[in-house]
Amino acid sequence: MEIEPTELKKQIRRIALAFRREQVDKDALSQRITERVFLLHAYQQARCVMWYLDARDEVRTQHAIPEALKSDKRIVVPYCEQERLGLFHLEAISELETGAYKILEPRSNLRKSRGRLVDIGEVDLVLVPGVAFDKLGGRIGHGKGYYDKLLQHARPDTTLVGLAFECQMNESLPMNELDIFMDMVVTETQIYNRPRQ
């Protein structure tokens, strides 16, 4: 009997979450992953970069953001706003507070500041968390669609980079027409580039 795609995604999500939760040395492996990110040609060329702020068992990014802020790049971070992600131009770690889902996000009073909100169309490279990824750039998130909704409005030339532990990688994932593919996925041991169409 064939498993329905939505049910298959749920099964994959459940297994991948367990693998990610059980991954040892998350801090050290995350350090290795973000070091690889800084060395990417696409990252070095980007003028505006969106970093996510890690939660739960995701690849850690918070240790790398101070380093990112030292560059001349415009650093952007997401925050939850009802059913979508807003984007904020971050200038200092002190501008963050614990928000929705216990994830760090920009202080709400700063979001009203002139020039601090950013449109996804201004972003050259996006770092994307996920529950499971595949070697073709496929991604499964937590199922709420926050990133898919945001990334469908990114420019076609914006580079999308998934960050994952190797234990989250799959040969292929069930993807539908609303799912957004990554251009590459960076793990502690590999960089998987999406094949050219």
C-alpha cells in the first residue's frame, strides 16, 4: 500500500526530529557548519544575508551572528508575525529578546524604527533551518510553512542555504509544488549543491 505524501512527510519529520535530538556535540558541529558558511563564495559575495536564530535542536547560529555583524554586510533576522515571518535589519545582539516559540527575535519596539524592516526581495542569501533535507535541495520544516511562504517571494537569484547536521540528510524527500528547494545544504562534513535544472 502506498503511503500518502502528507503522511510520509509526517513520518520523515518524526524520524528526523529524533535523529536531530539525539545528535551529540551539537555546539561543536554547528561551529564547523557556520565556519563553512562564512567561506562560501555566495556568502562572501552577498551584501544582505538573512540568518535564522536557532531554537531547540537546530544547527546553532547564535554564536556566529556577532562575527557576521562585524562584516560590512547587512544582517537580517526573522521574527514571527501572526502566520508569517517578518524580517529585521539587526545591528547588535542586544536588540534581541525571547519571543514566539521561545526563539530570539528583535525587540518589538525596534520593529517600528524607520529603516529596520526588510523585504525578502532585498536579501541576497538566506540561511534556512529545517527538520530534514535531501541531497537535491529538498527540505521538510516543522509543517507550519513559515519559510516556504517567505521564500516564495525571494528573488530568483537569491541563494538559499539549508543548515543541517549530517544525520538530517536523506537521499530524497517528498516535495510538492509549494515546497521551496535549497540551492545548497551545508552540513558538518559536506556541501550538497542542488543540481542545475
